Amino acid sequence: MWFERRSRSSRRERNCEEQAPSPPRQGGVFGSPRQPAKRPPKNAVLPHPHLTVEVSAELSTRLRRAARARARSPEMLVNDLLERGLEQETLRVHAEHALASLTPREQDVTWLAARGQTNRQIADALVISSETVKSHVHNVLIKFGLRSKSDLRLLMLDLGIRWWQDDTP
């Protein structure tokens, strides 16, 4: 999907050039009324890029209420929410790649460690030595870029992985 980027000054100029007002919209729009997007020429540098996003009327109302409750503009709230969402998505993608790179034994150790089990408990459950568990945990933490098993547990929670709802090892 291609989003139109435009500067505030070009938006004002375009609004001044319009002959007839645009028809009322169903949803809310942060910024000016949405105009048909025209693709800029390739390699065109746009000053102060902005993004116009159309949302449903319900979401628009909810965003405006949330912004009012925080004494902020809806645009600032949307910006903050999008930044946080993109950060979370980046972390999720990184974690998915890390999960995919784990060996089957590292997956088992990760699962049990995320449940809060000690190295000794993991060793007993998997019938391996606690030193082997320690090595697997170390490798898993490196792959995820974490420092401790508690960080691993928090990451799994943030990703929405609910290990207590499953009886696998």
C-alpha cells in the first residue's frame, strides 16, 4: 500500500485551489480531507513528509477521547501509539526469528525456563545435566539478545505466549 506524503504548505495550497468543498466523510481523518493520492516522480525528495491516515468514525471518537483525557492532541497521541506499535512489531519479528533459529532442545529449555523453572527442574524434566541446561539457556539468551531467564519470561509474556495454557514440555 502506498501512502501519500505531503508537506503542510502543499496541503494548504491544494485546499485553497479546490473549487467545491468535498462531501462529508463517514470516518475521521487526522489532517486535511483525503485527496486522491498522486504518486510523486521517482527519486523525488519531499520536504517534511507527513502521512494522512483515514480511520473509522468509532476509532476516531475513541482516539479523540483518549487524547482529551491525556491533555494531548489526537495527532500527538496517534504518533506515540504508532511509534510504540512499530517498536513492538520490530521486537516481535526479531523474537520470531530467534524462536525459529532455536534447536528442538533449546525450544524445550526455553519453554520450561519461561514457565519459571530452575535449571535443576529443567534438567530433571528433560533428563539432561544442569550444566547442559545452563549451556542451552546461555545460547537461547544470546539468540534473543537477553540477559536473564526472567527477561526471557517477560519477553514471552509481551509476545502473548501463554505457556500455562498448554501442557507441552
